[in-house]
Amino acid sequence: MALQGASNALDAAAQRSGQTNADGDVRNLYLKLYAGEVMTAFQTKNIMMNYCRVRSIKKGKSAQFIMTGKYRAAEYHTPGNEIMPDVVAKNAERVVSVDDLLIAAQFIPNIDEAMQHFDIRSVYTQESGYALAKAADQNILRMAVKAALTTNKERASKMIQDYDSWDEEDFTANVAFAANFANSKKAAYFMEGLIEAKRVLESAGAPLEDLVCVMATDQYYSLFKTVSNSEAVSALTMFNRDVGGGGSIKDIDLPTIAGIPVVRTPHLGTLGASAWTGSLWTTADPAISTGQAPLANTAGSGRAAHYNLPAAYTAATASGSNTGAVGGLDGTSAVNLEDESLKVRALVMHKDAVATVKLMDLSVESEYQIERQGTLIVSRYAMGHNVLRPAMAVALTAPAA
């Protein structure tokens, strides 16, 4: 008499940790005449959650962030005149909705655990946590790039969820730090670009104490390659302690530039010998987010296209005018946000540029399934992201080739 049914769609794909490269003999890696160890893939860590505005909710599908307008009218008082304020500040809201539940799971058979001479369950749990952290990093980075590319109201209406046009919204322009691909690798050009980005943000009234420079990993390491970049070591002024520099060329350490902390991420893109390749979106029009997307409204949150870039369009002449800091109008020119996104090498941003709403924070659950004779481990979270204040992010851009 058969004790288990025929193979069907409900069967779990077993994680056979005894296989080499997930192939062949399911007992190949188990104890032999020599000691062995489990080799895990190189992990990328989550960094972006510390650099956005985070709010946790217990119920509901979204959170509201109130955008308060400017109230800066001042005048000299004439003795005897009644003081009657006649200036009304304009307020608005920004809504951040929660994506669908994001999960990472493994199934570990009893028989494999019994034969293991190494702890594999904690390794798989860690792997799941890293998978979710990577997804969060990429989504926050997509919102940060969108914030930087939102340089006027027309762009805002296309890239910010539930955008409510606001007369007192501020916008900032981005900084092209190099005119050609060769110069984009050089430290001196990048440093001047970052200084200009800080000037742009300070002119827009951004708080300077929480600024951070989020730089692509490849871009970061290229700054140290003076030989391949045909750049004199003397050009690395950010390291020159005689003029207040810091860090170390020897240790490949650059903690700050222009007083702004520098952090690295491998998710912005990769820098090759002759071209830069972005990794947050595909090269389709509209640009589609790489990796998993939230579900359509027939099955979940309805945010399937939330992290994508809008399709190319022709800008309207007057659209985008604003009363705040000048970001830049597009006139009647063609706007291709995908092309612009592929030039972004780094972001100088304040944590108010992007908002994150958490409904369920990262957690791990495990359950022994007697009918499958193994343990199911599931890591999960439910959160969402949106652009909060587009003026608080400035992109450092350069030609992709």
C-alpha cells in the first residue's frame, strides 16, 4: 500500500543540501574521510533602510505623510496697526502603500538533517534574510533614483504614487560630474560633482546633518585606480591631510567627501572597461524593475508597476513650474527617464527623500511538516516605499559609454 500520493503541484521542492551545486548525488557532501564545511554565497547587506524615513503601522494598507508648506512672510510693524495675518500656508499629503508579503523559503528534509555533520538550518535562515534585505535595498534605491529624477511637477505626477499637485513642492537639479566616460572614473571629477550636489541641496534648504552619498560599488573602487584612470595621485585631494582630507588610499577607505558619509551598494550598476550598466531596471520602455514585482490588484496590492519608470513622453511647455527651488523644466522636449536612470552613478540624499512604511517587519518562521517529513522555513516581511520629498535627492550622473 502506497503511503504517499503521486507527484503533484502541492509537493515541495526539497533543498537537498548534500548535492554539489544542486546537482547529482544527494549524499555527495555528507561526511567522508576528511573534514568539510558548508560554503555560502557572498552576501550583500542591506544599507538603505537607515537612509530613508521609516514608519511602522499595525493595521491598514498605507500611511499618510503630511507635507507642510512654507510660512515665511515677515514685515515691519507700524505702531498702532492691528496685526492681521493674511498669508495661508499650503499643505498636502504623501501616501505610502504597503506592497504584498515578500517571502523566501526553504524545505529541509529530515533524512538530510540526520546525516549532516554541519548546521545547515541556520545557514538557510540567514540566506533567506539576506534575500529579503536585498529586495528592500533595491526598492528603496529605485525610489531614491526616482526622487532625484523628479525635477519638476510633470515628472512628479508620473513617478510619485498618488501624487497630489502641491504649489510649494521643491525640486532640485541633478549634477553631471563628467562629460565623457573616461573622466567619470576619475576621483577629482567625482569629488567636484559631489561638492556641487551638496551646494544644490544646501541652496534648496535641505538639512545637512543627515546627508549621505550612496555610491555604486564599482564607481567607488574606480576612484582609487590612478594608473588605469591616467590620473596623478596628487589629484586625490580628498585624501590629502594637508588640506583637511581623510581616509586611506592604502586601505581603500573613503569615509566622507565634503563632510558627507560615503556608503557603497552593488545594486546601482556595474562599471566595465568601456561602459556603465545600470541594474535596477531593464532597458525596455517603460523600464521594468528587475527581480520580483508586487502583485496586480486582482491578486494583491495592485502595485505591480509601482517600481517601474514611466514610458518616454513629450513634456508640456509650462508643466512643472513651481514656487520652490528650481529643479528644471523640460520644455517641449522628449523625456526618456530610462536613459537618465542609466547614467546615475551615485546619489547624494537626505533621509526625507524616500519614505518606507512597515506593516510586518522582517521575521522568520519554521514548521515541521509531518506529511512531508521535513521542516519548512519561511522568512517574510510586508513593507512599501514611495518618494517623499524629491528635492532631497540629487543624482551624480555621467555618460554610460
